[in-house]
Amino acid sequence: MKENKLIDGSSGVSPLGPSNKVKSSVRKAIKKINRGSCEDCAVLKRLFESKFGLSPENMLFANSLKELIYLVPHVLKPARVLIVGPALNIYEDASQSAGAEVSCISATETDGFVFDLSLIHKNLNEKDLVLFANPNRIAGKMIPREKIYEAISVIKSGGPHFVIDESLIDFAGDFDCFNDILDKGNLTILRTTAFFYGMPGLELAYAVSSPEVINLYRENKHWEINPLTAEAALTAFKDSAYIKASKQFMLSEKKMIIRMLNKIEWIKTYDTDTNIVLIKINKDSDEVAQKLRSSGLDIKDCGEIKGLDKSYLRISVMKHENNLKLISDLSSLKLDG
């Protein structure tokens, strides 16, 4: 199977892709691509005000989540960063690129990869920035937002700045309210349309924080928003039928995947709140990967994730036929020994 033919079964991107309404709106917006600025950004800001209750002073748009993850440490200039895992390597790479010293703490298998917030307080000594994803982008587990805000609120003034990557939060439910964070000068929320709305190629990412922090980010950004990206996001956020259908599909497929995986004796499956399912295999991971790749599926192990190893695989909900193919391929492999 050629590399470019493989289906990425760990991407986290919705297999449904952008909705038909989004595709139609982007085709109509092609005439805007020769403009030097994004006139739709004003419309986006108005939509965000009505949908999320956000004023323009509380948000910053970007063309990718990666832009924002790298922007934050370069603007805030932390000397020491604490990363809550299991975490993607991009947080550490971004922090180190800004000259920060990085340390990591992680949720564990013993706790079902549900992170204990008290560990943050125990590891805050001389930290300037705390980075973590909620829901977790490796295990799919979500910490209730109110518990996070409560934990952050008890930290004294002058403590570290918290950055929470909520890339997968749309898969976990409806979280359109930001009222609890708008006046918090020590908290930034990051989101993107890449995953739930299935359009990483026309991704709109955005940061939400206090006006003071957003102003710092804005002064240091070096990009303009692609007008097609803005149009795609505008349409996607208003496509309630797609949002409802997508949530139903993801929930149904996830339940099926977990139910079937639980029948395979050499696989342990962990509970998840999103479209990501973390499993642990009692089998050679290279053999499993080779079997899956031969049928066109690329499922990534967690060998490069701190706190995990190659025995952990990260599965993303795919199209129904590919989910069935995954289950069939794994079921055909026998327990070692």
C-alpha cells in the first residue's frame, strides 16, 4: 500500500469532511481570493459575539492552531513551562523554540488517563506557563471546565499563565459559553475548526482570553486570515443540521468501535469523551501496524509520547467502512504466545 493511499486513522479529523453547505459557500467565495484583506473577519467577529458572547477584544483569529501554539510562548516569554500530558510534542517544541525550560506531568493508566488537577498545584513552583489539552488529544478524556476554572482561580495573582487547547471539545458536547474566562488575565483558550468540522485545509483557529492578553498576541502576530477560511468557518458554525448529524455519527461509531474492541482479548480499551479512542495492546506493535497498513490503515502508536510507549495506539473515528475494516483486521490477529 503506497504511503499516500493510507487512511490516517489517528488524525482526529472528522471523516465526514466539510458539510455540503461549506463546500458550496467556498466555491462561491472564490471571487474573493484576489483581495488583500479579509472583509469577512468583521462578519466572523459578529458571529462570535452572538454565538459565544465574545467581543472582538477577547479573541484573535489565526489560520492554524499551530500558529497560535507557537505564538503564545513567544509572546509571553516564559522561562519555565509545565506541560500536562499525555501530550502531543508540539507543545514542548513550541515552548523550547521560545527558549523555555520544559517539564511534564501526565495522567496515568491507573486513573484511566483522567488527569488529577491537584498535580498541577504540586508542580507549579517557579512555572510561568502551563499548557494542556482539554479534552486530551491522546486519550480523549475531558476534565469538566468548571473544575479547571476553579483550580485556576485559587492560584494567587502573579502565578503562571494557563493555555488550554480545546481542539476536540466539539466532540464532547456543547460548550459555547466563555463567560467564565473573559476577565481572567491568566488563561487562554485555543480552538480550531480543523477537527470537528473536518476542514484542516481551510482551518480557522482562534484564541480567547482577556483583552489585555489578546492585545499582546495581536501585536505580535504576522498573518492575515484567508477569506476562504473565513467563509468556510462562517458557514460551518451556522450549519446546525451538520453539527447534529456529526455528533450522532461520532457517538454511534465510537460506541461500536469500543464494543467490538472490548471483545478482542489482547486489547485494553480506555473510556473517552471524544472521537479519539486510546487502546493498549498485548502484542507486537510493529506487527499490528504492518497488518493494518497492508489494508490501507495508518494507526499511530504512542512511542514518542512521554508517559506512554508503543503498546498504546491512538484510534480516531473514521468512516463506517474503515472502522469495520479496523475491527476486522485486529480481530484476525491472535494473542501472542
